[in-house]
Amino acid sequence: MSTVTVGIIMNGVTGRMGTNQHLIRSILAIRNQGGVPLPNGDTIMPDPILVGRQEHKLKALAEKHGGLRWSTDLDQCLADPNFQLYFDSQTTQHRAESIKKAIKAGKHIYCEKPTADSLEQSLELAQLAKAAGVKNGVVQDKLFLPGLMKLKRLVDSGFFGKILSVRMEFGYWVFEGDWQPGQRPSWNYRQEDGGGIIVDMFAHWRYVLDNLFGEVRSISCLGATHVPERVDEQGKRYRCTADDSAYATFLLDGGIVVQANSSWTVRVNRDDLLSIQVDGTEGSAVAGLRDCKVQHRVNTPKPVWNPDIPNPFNFFEQWQEVPDNQPFDNGFKVQWELFLKHVVTGSPFPWDLLEGAKGTQMSELGLQSWRERRWVDIPELRLQEGK
């Protein structure tokens, strides 16, 4: 038995998600548990260095977590052979150029999504990684949420029969920043800084729909900027130039119709911030981030529309919870472990940069559909052979 050390350049982890999900709950959690065990008895141990542009933030984060190494010199880190893997969770506008540098340096690539500002750039990254022969992966964290894993279990078991439709509700009220601070950074609401809920969320919906129900083939989308003005982190008012809500319909393989509402201007009256209802000929299910409940055909009530009497049904009581039946770890950590195994052993990891490009494609076509007020087909993406 031996320990396989994987040096990881972690670029952009001073942000909220990078710090909490990728550094603390993934890489440091893996180190604290003693690494990632392999079937042959060996163990993978991640060895991170924190990289970024702001020295004071890096230093404070590194010291808070036991004196981790840190650097503001990305080029120097990429030149170090002790680091085999490059991870990027910077803002999207900075991601593509850094990943190109890392590919050129021969590093394996793991990154957040969207992978780039445009489909053209996202495909270029996938093509470059293929040509360089480096392993690559994109974070697709929602596939590893307990609620969605239970939903996948139901799909695989044939519980639904023929799936007819999917309804997705995502979002919450993000305060404008005047009388209460906003829960999201102000750049999210400026198109020129890469903001917008379509760019942010449609990359998620692409891999969720593709992996759970079937390939997305066409899209109709209407976006909106419902709140025209907000207050930034310095207390200054600014005009919102990016969409804060999106109302979309997707058509999947097999004729499955998906309706998806995404909004930062909605007050929650459902079990969770994300709710996915699946209706099929044999049964239905509603999944949130952690829980999932079902109603089979034989347990379906028979309501009759009658607005002249009080509703006699408590519809919420007519569903059954899907049991856990397994322990669920942090979704980001689970995917990190899978990618580390992929780097060391070559085990399968299907969520590569080409899959990430599909998310960018969905965002672009959603914006196009909104702009042109029409349905847009989604063409298949392929990399060029021999490059």
C-alpha cells in the first residue's frame, strides 16, 4: 500500500463557493479523512496550493486552514512539475485564458462552469485538452445532490413508465442591497461582467436534463430583468443589465417536455430552493436538494374540479418519501474524488470539457431564443478528429 500525492493548483478559491465547497468541504475534507482509497489499497492524497490575484485574501485563507501554501504567480506554479492538476473557480471571464495556460503546461484540468464566455471558447478548450492528451473534467455538482440521486434511482428502476413531462422551479428572493444586503455578488446582475441567471443556471439545467431524462434537443426561453436597479458592495446604486429571471421550455429526446423557471426575484413557497416534478404514465415524483417523494399510479387520488365547495383533499399528504438507503456525502467532494481517481487510475469520468461546452451552448441558445422570440434547435457538439 502506498500514497499517491496529486499536487493541485487551486485558482480562484477565495470566493464563497471556491472556499466552502471546493477547498473546505472537498479537498481539505478528503485530506482529513486520509485521502481517497483505491481498490488496490493505495490512497490518493491531494496536495493543494492556493493561487489568485489578491495576496491578502490568499494569505488569510491559507493561514485559517493550517498554513496552506499560496501564490500570486500562476505561471510559476504551472511550471512546477510537483503540481499535476489545475483547478479553476475564478469568475468566468478569467477562466479560459488560465485553462489554456494550464493545458499548454501539460496539467490535467478540472474547473467550474461555465467553462468560458462563449461556446467557441468552450469548444476550443475541449479541443486543446484533447490534443494535449490531458485528462479534463467539469464540475456538475447537482448530479450528486441526494434528491437528484434518488430521482435518478427512480428513472433507472422504470418507476415512471413513460416519462411525459418535467417541471422545474428554482430560485429565491435576492435582496436589492439597499435596506438589506444582497445574498449574491453584484456582478451577477451586470451582463458586461458575465452576469445573468441564464448564463449561471442553464449550464446546470443542461447536464441535469441530459443525465437524468434525455438529451435536450430544442429550447424556447424568455428572460427578464425584473429588478432594474440594485446596490453594490460599496453601497453604490447601479443599473442591472443582466437577466434576473428566465422562463424556459425544453424539448428532450422521446418527446419529454420540460418547463423550467429560474428566478432571483421569487419568494419561495415550496419545499426547497429547487423543486423538480417528474410525471409519467405509471407514477410521479417531486425532488428537492435532499428529499424526494413519489406517488404511484395505484395511489393517485381522483379529484374533481368543483370550485363551489372547499377542497376536500390534502394533496401534500398523498405522497410517500423515498428512503435514503445509502449515505450521501457532499456532492462537490464526491465528484472531486471521482476526478482524482480518473487522474490517477484512468477510471471513467464522463463529465469532460466537451460536456461543459454543452452547458455554454445551452446558455447561448437560451439568450438567442429570448432575443429572437422563437424556438431554437440545439445541434450536436463534436470535437474535430485528429486534433
